[in-house]
Amino acid sequence: MFRDRLRNEKLWDRIVTADEAALLITDGMTVGMSGFTRAGEAKAVPLALAERARRDPLRITLMTGASLGHNLDRTLVEAHAVARRLPFQSDPVMRGAINVGEVMFIDQHLSETVETLRSGQLAPVDVAVIEATAITEDGSIVPTTSVGNSASFAILAPKVIVEINLSQPEALEGLHDIYIPTKRPSREAIPVVAPDSRIGVPFIPIPAEKIAAIVVTQSSDSASTVEPPDAETGAIAGHLTEFLLNEVRRGRLTERLQPLQAGIGTIANAVLHGFTETPFHDLTMYSEVLQDSTFELIDVGKLNFASGSSMTLSTEKHRSVLSEIEHYKQRLVLRPQEISNHPEVIRRLGIIAINTALELDIYGNVNSTHVGGTHMMNGIGGSGDFARNAYMSIFVTKSLAKDGAISRVVPMVSHVDHTEHDVDILVTEIGLADLRGLAPRERAEVIISNCVHPSYREVLKDYYQRALLRGGHTPHLIEEALGWHDNLRRTGRMLSQRLSHF
Amino acid sequence: MFRDRLRNEKLWDRIVTADEAALLITDGMTVGMSGFTRAGEAKAVPLALAERARRDPLRITLMTGASLGHNLDRTLVEAHAVARRLPFQSDPVMRGAINVGEVMFIDQHLSETVETLRSGQLAPVDVAVIEATAITEDGSIVPTTSVGNSASFAILAPKVIVEINLSQPEALEGLHDIYIPTKRPSREAIPVVAPDSRIGVPFIPIPAEKIAAIVVTQSSDSASTVEPPDAETGAIAGHLTEFLLNEVRRGRLTERLQPLQAGIGTIANAVLHGFTETPFHDLTMYSEVLQDSTFELIDVGKLNFASGSSMTLSTEKHRSVLSEIEHYKQRLVLRPQEISNHPEVIRRLGIIAINTALELDIYGNVNSTHVGGTHMMNGIGGSGDFARNAYMSIFVTKSLAKDGAISRVVPMVSHVDHTEHDVDILVTEIGLADLRGLAPRERAEVIISNCVHPSYREVLKDYYQRALLRGGHTPHLIEEALGWHDNLRRTGRMLSQRLSHF
């Protein structure tokens, strides 16, 4: 049976232990690893590398698709093995190292990493470490539950380490669609014209000679950390559904909507989950990560097809989806993140993009990454790729955090990831603000009325009224604009208890 | 000879005065006018409309390609005829009306306006007013010195007013390439694969019946307001040339570079002008506005082909280029701004994008629009379309303004148009910062060392050092971050004279 997993006999003698494979990685190297939203990461070699680094210090540049499961970021950081990290992470220990300046983190749009690598604008990848379902007769790699940047890492690196993961079902083969843009100056259009377009091959084509080591593993992907829907995420889903139904009534959309994208996380997942109860039908997704809600929508017959770069599922969903992957495969495709997130394709298809905001301001600017304007949370991920080029760019968040000590709607965001030009619709559990075609002063009125928690509404209204007296296209009291963040830093609350219940 | 300008005899009886044509526009309408960077705007009907509005009040939504010449924005605003304005302007009186809240200004990425119109997400255009070189046998419109949004305005509006401008040479016919993306869900790839790709037709195809009025005019375009290169813009061009030569030496670029984009304005124009003295050759442009420098580069044999959406020239250049337009035409194409600025094409071609910053911060975030974080200057224009999708995104600015009262490099920008994710290279007359692959703390070091004027460098270094003590991925003293802007507001200087010479 293992012959089906490793079909090139000449490669049998490349099978080594994880420790041996890890020896190919040395101090100062740039390593490109598979893994996107805790799915399909190489699971053994990074741990062996961390183990070695504890005895024999080394530091690498670690590039991935996006976040890694199995506490790999944490383990590598605790071994002080990471000097630079890109383009995304979501690990508390890695985050801590980034925020004290131990790890240099390059927070990139997920569609751009391999583009900058390919043009030599980032240091080249020395070794790629890729999880595989199988290696084909000619040495090509069949990925597992994510594609991420694996294809370009393997193609660009002089040496490739492959982890064949026996716990990943063989039936994953055929799920992937690997396409690499042609070289400039004769680059052609990317031929995706619908979510179900297949434009490439179902494996990563590399010459067998580049495979320097093969490691056999068997641990399954980590479970998604997404929390179940609650009353507030339910209310957010309700407001958004109501709004989209209105768009249908006005003839701007049909009940098939437009291809959907939903960012990773509890709120976006809950919003999509909410669509199971709506009249929308024959939906499609063109997204980066496919979460539990994708499969719920397929199961209830609402979703016809989903394109992504990874599948990140709860333990229960993981079991049911992977055991029936043949059934789902005809409705799914996994692509390189360069293609799932490509501006060209997103603009062409006309995506409805739903992403989560960390905070937003009265003019509709969105902070997705920086707590208090300074401390990195996870990274911008693909939210910019989608928000900029979407048919409609929606950001969702709960109106409060930390039991009301924090308002997610502030006078001025302390860090900007998405400018007001790229934000069409804002939704909190309080309500929805439709900002399309509005000037900043109009945006402020509707955001304050519709999205802010009542305990902050009057104070925010007061800020805006006083700012108006100073005039401007985007009125602000520049000396107070970040005052709520400074209060939070000093007192643990954005406003004193008295003020926030004005 | 006029028969060549108006080739459909049935349309002869639509010729009216500007006053008569303007009667088609009534209070509350949305009017889509031609005009992009003071080129090719309808010149008579807007003035007649303003004249009428002074007697008989009316207010419209005014959409254009970009900025208008002939003080049209000013005249319309002084007549209180503009309620809403999009997607760009550059007129001091219009700007004033926006900043006091009299005119609601929607500041959009220039590629997006007609996309949102077409999908019904903006109120529909009631009347289009388009300047033409000629009207063909079947009623199609040959544009003049700009295309902008004219094609989509004319196609989407139920009524079209055409101004045939006899001062625009007939030889402009054939210069334009009009292509409108196909309808979703079966939208196809936009087939531009090189700056000189011609993918459409040389006229705006509309049925003759839609032409409701024709006005004959003869004033030429307003001259460009771009100032000649000076020592500082020369230094900026020098730093950038040196950097690009280095990229060539490292094998990342050839001496043909990549297709160039340069934003409108004195500095970007001067930078391109500086390329006349370099070893670069066989250059191409894929830009939005073609300025004097474009034609200087053609004249010295450096530039093979330029694609744009308009030509905005000094009085002298205007005369020489338009009188020899047959000569230049083989090296030029003017496209709809949706295509000149399309993310799909920009990413495909791999543009080197050069745009002007109003201010930038130590982490490489860029403000292009808001003075003091509140007051609109012109608008984001196409800078976001290019910066986000470019092969390399460069922002240029002088390090100081107002005789040193303002540093263009600040601790935190007071408004963000381009996030650090979209900014690769910063250049001032002091030097160049190459930010590619750098984390924020590394970006701060290189920006402070290379780009800041010496009179602000130590104070900025001091800010950064104190911010570092608080930690974070992007260290800031949140209570001081906008302090320079507050000083400026209160005292007219960002720092006291003493401090800025620390």
C-alpha cells in the first residue's frame, strides 16, 4: 500500500528520519514550509529542527503559507530557531517573540509572498519542507489539506524535504489544482473564470532529483480553534442576511449572490453558518480557508462549489469530511494561495468578501492586526487581497471586547490595514452600516447610529460633533483621536466606567 | 470639413447651444462628465449649467474621470451646483467646499468608480457629457485627450450630450482603445498582455439615438500645473536611478526595467524626466496620465510605448505634441481608466509604480490625501490601484514642506491611504529607503537614517527609541504619535524651532 504513496522506486532510499532530514537545514537558511491556517503543515521535520536548535543553536527565516498547527511556531520560537517569519502566524508565543523584537515578522498580503520571491525581491528559499499525500512516479508532490505556498516553495528551492503523511487519506489526490503564473514579460491571464475552473495539474511538478529527503508521518491536522456561533455572531449573521435579502429585492443580486469569501475565525464562520437558514441557494465560494461552515452549507444543499487554499475543520468535521472526501471532492478545489487570493481573479469573479475587524473607526477604516496600535495579533492575511478587489467588502466584529472595557468602534483606528476606500459594509451585533457611495461625514453618522454599542454611542457622537466644529473632509480632534487607546494602555479601559455609560 | 467631425447626418439637428444642452440637466441628477487630469473635459455645458444654477438653484452629483481643467470645479461650486463629487478633484475652491462639508466627496480608487456604477451600487448616471473629436456614422464617440470614465458614462446613461471640440486635432482618432469588461458571471480575462496591446475599438460605441444634444466648442485643454524639475526633485530622481541601476547590476531587472507608472504631479514628472539621462532604454509606460516627461523620453529615444488614460501637458508640450500627433500616435494608446488602472493588468505586467506621498511615517505608511489628518487635498486617485498591485511600489516626496515647518516624515501618519504592506521603496531628496522584506523595526531604522531631513532626524530617532521601550511589532508612543500634527495645528510648526534643530 505504501507503494501508492511513494510511486518512484528510486526515491525509496531517500526515506530518512525527521532528525536526519532536519540536518539539511542549517543556520541562516530560508526555509519554505507547507501549512496554511493550521492545515497541511509538515509536522515532523520542524519539531526535529527545534529539538536540534535547543542543543546546537541556529536561526532560520521561516516562510509558510499562513499559520501552522501542532504548536510548531511555538516550539520553534521556544528553541530560538526563528530569526524572521512571514507572511502570517497566529501563535501566542510567536506573537510574543514578534512583539519583543526577537523575531522579525514580515506581515504580507498572502497573494504576494511568492510573487516577491520569484522576482528575487526576497531572499531565496534554500529548502522547502512539504507535507504530501503521495509522491508520483516522476517525483511530483500531491499536497494534503492545504496548498498555500507549497508549490512555489518546492519549485523555487534547490532542495525539497517531503513528509508523506499516512493519516491524510489517499483520496485527497485530485483535489488540488496547481497553477503557477507564466513568466513576465510574456505573462498570460490567469484562466480562472468561475470558482470551479480547473486550470492546472493535481500535483506540484518538480524533478525527482530535487527531493533530498522523505519522512513518513502520521499525525493528523490540528483541530480548528474556531468557537461555535453565539447570540452575538448570530445577530451579526442576521443583520447581514437581512441586508443581502434587500439587495436581492432591489435587483442588485440574485439569490445565488456572488461567490463568497469568508476570512478565518469565529465570526466569519458563524456568518456563513447563518446562511444555512436563508433563502439563498446555489451558492459558490472563492475563498482562502474552507471552514466547518463550508461543509455545513454543502450538506444542506446550499453551496454548489467551494474553491480555497486549505481546509481547517473542527475535530468532528475533520473526521466526517476526510472520511467522505470522495463525496466532497467533486464540489471542492484547493489552489495555491497566490491564485485563491489573486487580485485578478477576485475582481473578475465579483466576490462578496467577509472579513473580521479587530477595530474600526467612525469613518470606516479598519485595523485587522495591531492591538493598541503597536502589538501584532496575527497578520493581515488575505483580508487585503479580498477587501480591495471584492464586488462588496464586508467587515464584521462584535461591538465590544473585554467585558466592555474596549469598544471595537473608536474615533480613529490605532493602525490601518484597510482604508475607508476598501470598506463597503460594516456589521456588529448592534447593526449594519452600508457605506457605499457615502462621504466620510455621512459614513460617521451611519456607523455611530448603527454599529456602536449603546454604552459608547453618546461619547462617540460627542467626539464627532466636536470634531465637526474644526471642519475637514474627515473631521478629527487630532489631539484626542487616539485618546481611547491611551486610556486603555494606562487604565485597562477605553473610557472610565462613568463615561461609557454616559 | 465639419462633416468629418459629425458624420451622421441625422444628428445635425441635435446641434444646440451649450445653454440649451444644459437644460437636459436638472436638479438632483447624477451627471457623468468626461475629463481626467485636466484633459478632455467637456468645456461648455458645465459652464452653462453653472450660469443657470446661479439664477435657478440646482445641485447635482458630479462624476468625472478625475480632475477637470478650465476651473470647472470652481465655477460649479461657486454656483452651489455640486452636492456630491467623485472620484477625484484637485481644485482649491472645490477642496474648500469639501472641507466645510458643503460638497460630499467620495474619494475612490480610480479603477473602481464604473465597476460600482455598473453593479448598481452607486446611483445611476442620468446624463453623460462627453468631449469628442468626432461622432462617427453610427453615432459612436471619438474621445479627445482623455478617456477616463467617458466610455462607461456614455454607455450607462440614458442621455448623452456630446461636445465636439474643433481645437482637438482630428488626428486624435485612432489613439483610443475602448474596452469594457464583459458582464459577470461570465466575465472574461482582460486581454492586455503588454502596454501596447490593443483590445477594443477606437471609439465609444453607443446608439446614435442616445445622443440628446451636440455642442460645438473650440477651447483647448488647460495647461498642466506641473512645475519644472528643481534641485530636490533632481536629487530624488538621482537616488532612484542609482537604486534601479543597482537592481540591474544584481540581475533583478534589465535596462529595459518594467513598465513604468508615474502619478500626476511635479515630483513624479521630474523623476521620469531624470530617466532621459540614464542608461535605461527601450522603456515602456503603463500609466494613467501621460505628462511632459513621457514625450521627452519618447523624443530622446528612451521610451518605446506609453499607455495611459489621458495626456496632460504644459502649454509648450501641448502645442508640439498635438501638432505632431500622427507621429506620436504609433507609440501611444489612451484607455478607459478602469483598464489603465486595472489590478488584473497591473499585476500581470509587473509595473514599477512611482507615486507622490503627502506624508509618510517611520514604518512606511503613506498619507496621500489628508492635510493634518482631516483636510482633503485632491484624493487617492490611482495611487492605490498601482501601489497595491505593482511589481515595485515607490513613493516619493520632498523631506520638508513650508520652509521646514513641516517634516514629510512623521512618527505616525495622520491618515493612511497606503499601508506599509503596499510600500516598497521611499525616496526623498535626502536618500532612499529599500523596505522590501523588512519588519517594521527594521523599516524605521532605514527610513530615519535615509529619508528624514537632518533637522528632524534626531527628534524622530528619539521618538523611536522611546517607543521601543514599550515594545510591540510597530512600536509607538500612542499619546505622542500624532503630537507633531497637533503642534502644527496650534503653532504652525510641527516642532519648535529649537527642537527641529536638536
